[in-house]
Amino acid sequence: MHVLLREVAFTRSGDKGDTSNIGVVPYRAQDWEWLKEQLTVERVADVFDGLVKGPIRRYELPGICALNFVLERALSGGVSRSLNLDAHGKAWGNLLLTVSVEAPDGWEPYWPYVDHETGKEESS
């Protein structure tokens, strides 16, 4: 079953000069193993194609079941040099959350889906 990354994990993003940093943390530790197989450097590079001019590195943090992506030459020179509206790269984590991942058979979301018109829970 294909689901958006936002259904499996949250992100935190920030900057240091011209380098952007995106942390990806699954809501449940049991989802980390299959998520790290799919969320590769190549996959992240596809999402940021044309936006990141330098290399992308991925770090695994098994102690907290998280991934950290470091994107170099990603912020048009950094906060004090860039005219970008998001010079800190804070929205880049949200962009990554739009990636579709293949959840394992039987996977269910961390929270139930809610029909926002009726307020009733729906099965996924």
C-alpha cells in the first residue's frame, strides 16, 4: 500500500550556512526498518532536483530510530546572502513529507483517518 511519508513520520528541518538539514522520525519505532530501506539519498535527491546544488548525505540514528539528511549548497548561499523566502529551509521537511512510500502488508496508520466534514473516523 502506498502512503505519504507524512502518515509514517514527522520531519524537522533547519540550516547552517548554505547547508540544509532534514531529520525524519517515524511516529513508531517499528516503522523505522522498512522506512530507511525506501528513503534513500537517491530518493531525496529526486525530490530536491534542481534545488540542491551539492551532495546529499544520509545519517542513520538507530538509537532514536531516525534519519538525518544533510543537503549541501541547498540554500542559495545561506540566510544572510539569499533572497529566498525560506532562506532557513524550514519548509523543506514538509516537501519531503509528500514522498510516497510503500508500507508493508497489514500496516495501519498511527492515528485513524477522520472525515473532516462529518468528524467520523474512517478505516484506512
